[in-house]
Amino acid sequence: APENYKRGKGSGRMPDLLQSIQNLLIYAGSFVVVLSVVVFVHEFGHFQVARWRGVAIDTFSIGFGRTLLGWRDKHGVQWKIGALPLGGYVKFADDADAMSTGPRERIDDPEVLAEARRKGLFHAQPLSTRSLVVAAGPVTNFIFAILAFAALALIIGRDTTDVNSIPARIAAVSPGSAAAAAGLQSGDVIVAVDGAAIANFSALQSAVGPAAGRELAVEIERNGARQTLQLTPTRSNLGRAVLGVTGPLPLESERTIEHYNPIQAIGVGANNTWRIIAQTVTYIGGIFTGRESGDQIAGPLGIINVSGQVASSALNGPAGGGEWTDRVGMLALALLNLAAVLSVAVGFVNLLPIPILDGGHLLFYGIEALRGGRPLPPSAQEWAYRAGFAVMASLFLFATWND
């Protein structure tokens, strides 16, 4: 195969294969890293509060299925990494299953219950302890997101650049677009369309918008020299003409960065976290009222895709250049930002009052408190958990269909 490739018989197959393998590693690797961090944060919240309240813990797992790596600590907790990186769990000593849906056996005798409580069995603990342990997972997700956004604000600052003051410099060209066919490249500055000067990207959009199907003379500046290209914009789904470019691409000298002290950065982190929660609530409300469609709900495949795009963009840079250390640094910051966003989503979803989720457990505890400390009958809880599982399975299938 290498000899065929050298002689031209392979027609680029080897580079295509290597590129595919590289993309697979980037997409899968970034997904595993980001999701594992978010899952660890969530489960560590449960774990740490449970240990603080004296609850006996059996297992701390990242991932499901066959154990790839595992060890037992001095407290008797089995730590392990599973082969399927789609979640995780903390299993308490008396749990009937990894979802903590109930104890292995119910205890009704007050003396036996008191002894089980002294042993740290989770389901024998007071209502306050169980509620704190369950709520700790989502709360820790929110705390992590605040700190991650704060760290990004502290390291990078906030870009307050006025995009209208930047020339219409192209950031990227979509493959197969009118711009790609005409030979436009990333970094080109569009200075005029059909003789009319273009001051910024907004002016470019205004000039091109009504010109679907009509050939345009686009004057560009590339490497200090000017040239004119002929291209015909295509019509988008919204009816406007598009070239197939994104922008603007500011130079470092054109950027305005606002820097923060640590206290201000924490405020930025809290504001970003709250904004995502508010947008999510608004979006879900819009789905139920018919103002929004459910096509933005993503599952594992969608997360893999977004993780890969974020990683690829960070590694390639605006023009594919830069030192490898700079690109790795950008990759770490980009994945940290994605982990913060995903952490808010995981925390929010887990607080939904759906049995098998943390919010469902808290709902049961609220009912137990209203019933004077008497939990719902086991049969009622079992049917509720079945319904909750059906809801989550349906949501998973719907999200995968969207993906």
C-alpha cells in the first residue's frame, strides 16, 4: 500500500485514512475527557457529602460495564473506571442497585433501624442526611461551572471588541460553498462588492443578502495585494443569499480584552452559569407552549460531535498555525469551557422531578416529609421508578434521533 501510494495509485487514500483516524481520536477523546470530568464532579459531590455525614460507601464508578481499572481505598470504597463512558454512580453499602432506588431490604424494626443508622447505611439515615447527599451532586455541578467560567474569565478575560470596527476579514470558508468555488480563503479581507465599499462584516451581509443567484464582483485584499473574484451567492433556507463564509476574524491588534480580578471573575462565572440555567428553563417552557421545537435536545452523539468540533477548532487555530504548546493550551481552555456548559446541563437535568434522577429522589423525600416521616409504599415507588425509566429512555431515543 505505501508503494502504491508513492506511485500515485492510491489516489490519496492513505492520507484520507490517517485523517479519519485522527478525527476519530480527537472526537472520541475529547468526548470522553469532557464527560468524564463532568460525571466525576457530579458523583464526587454525592461522595464527599456522604462521607461527611458518615454514610457507608461501597463503590465510586466513572462509566458502566466491565471494569477497566479499579482499586479499593483504605475506607473500603471500590474506585473503578468502566468500559462504557456514558455516566457514573456512587453506590452506598445498602443500595439495591447503582441508582439508589431503594435498600436491599426494608427495615421496620426501630432498634434494627437505629443500628443500621449507626453503621452508616444510607437508606436508614435521617431525611436531612439523605436530602443533602442527593442534592450535593447537582449543586457541585453548578459550583464547578462557576469556578470553571471564573478561571476562564481570569485567564482569558472578556472579548469586548466592537466587531463593526473590524474589516470584513474571513474567518472560515465552508467547503462546497460559492465562496470556496470562487477561491476565497481564510484571512482574505473583502473590501468591495460590485464597486461598493465594504467597511465590515455587517455591510457585507447587507450587500450580499438580496443577491441570491446573481453574479457579484467581489474585490478582496490578500497578502497586501488586491484582486477581484466573480462569485454567485446561493439561497439559504431563510431565503437570503449566502457566500458560505464566517467572520469577522479580528487580528490581535484589533481586539479589546477586558480583564478581571478574582472577585470579578467569580461574578462572571456565576452570571454565566445563571444565564445558561435561565436559557434552558425558557427553552423547555417554549417546547411545552409550542414556541420552540425539540430539535436542540442533544444526546451522546450530539455531545461527541460538539466536543470534536471544539477540539478540532482549538487544535487547528484560526488558520491552522501556532506552536503546538499554544494549541494544546487553547484545547484545554476550550474543553474546560465545554465542560462548564455541560456541567450546568447535567446539574439542571438531574434536578428535574423524574424518578431515578436526583430530583425524583428529592421529590420522594419531600412527600415523605409531608407524610410525617413515612415514605411512599414500596409498590408506589417501584411504579414511579418504572415510569421515570420510561421517560428517560424515551428522551434518550428522541435525543439520539435528533443527533
